[in-house]
Amino acid sequence: MTADELAALTHMDLRYKDDAGAIKSSKKLIADFGSLEGLATKLQTNLVTGIDAKTKEERAEVFGANAFEPPQLRTICELILENFEDFINRVLLVAALVSVVIGEIQHPFTAKGLLEGTSIAVALTIIIVVTSTNNYMAESRLADLVALSGKQEVPVLRGSDVPTALDSTELVVGDVIKLKMGDKVPADCLVIDGKDMQC
């Protein structure tokens, strides 16, 4: 099976309702596999004990990790160039260049000719360094928070009917998990068995 075929099983537009309007299951699950047992056979998993622990790595290779891609951090160059989207910083850059040119015309090859333009350039450099550093640190913290928010211990059945606590990023296709009241659902899942479940 492919990841796209599995994703179609949990797609909300492909659900099956009975005559009373209650959602029973995925249309694709019933049409393509006949039932959960048919899907379990196709995925080579057991609805009671889950997958064999040895097949975890190959499933992760085929279907990918159970985690979102971390946010892409912008490069230092991008953060520096972002400062020039601010009109004031563009004005300061032009003012520094104009002051250097005028100073060199009035006082050629002297420190006095460069003083005013250099002062503006130093102030602009300080603004850019401080702003870029703050933005970089904020983005790094956000990336760390996103990585932490995905961490969740999940009871998983792997070759046994006794659950083992694993991080949700270690889940693979075919794992059977046990959820209790208040748990976050750690992946797209199909309900095998449950009582008074609400999500």
C-alpha cells in the first residue's frame, strides 16, 4: 500500500453513513478491504497485538516518520535583507551614502569628510544586528517549541497484547495504540474498538 491510499481511508469526504446518518466507517475501508480485518491482513498487522517489532524500521522507510517537518529557519542573509523592507532603514542607508559622497566632496580624503556618513552607517549596522539577532533567536525558540509540542508518550502494542510506552514520533503504519480519556490522538487512525468514544 502507498501512503496516499492510507490517507484516503481517513479522509472525511470518504466516510460511510448508515440510514440514521451515523458515521460507521470509511467508504474505502469497506469497498476496498471489506473490513478492518481485511486492512490488517493487507498491512500485515494484528488487530490485537499490532505489528512485529522487527518490521518497524522498514515501515518507517516506506511511509515516513510520524512527525511534521520542523519549520525552516531563515538564513542570516534573509534576516539581514528583511531589515531593508522597513522604509526608515532604506532612508538611513541612502542618507549614509549621500553623506559620505558630500563629505568627500567638501573635505576630500579626510576623516571629517567621512564622519557624518560613517556615524549613520554605524547606527544602521547596530539596528540591523540587533533586529536580525532577535528574529533569529525567536525563530530558533519557535522551532524548539514545535519540536517539543509533538512529544507524546503513547501506549503501543508491538507483538504483544501488553502496551509499551513509546514517543508518538516512533509510531508506524500498522501499530495498534490504546487511547484513554483525555489523550491526544497521535496520528491518523482507524478505531478498532471503543466505548463511548468522542473526539
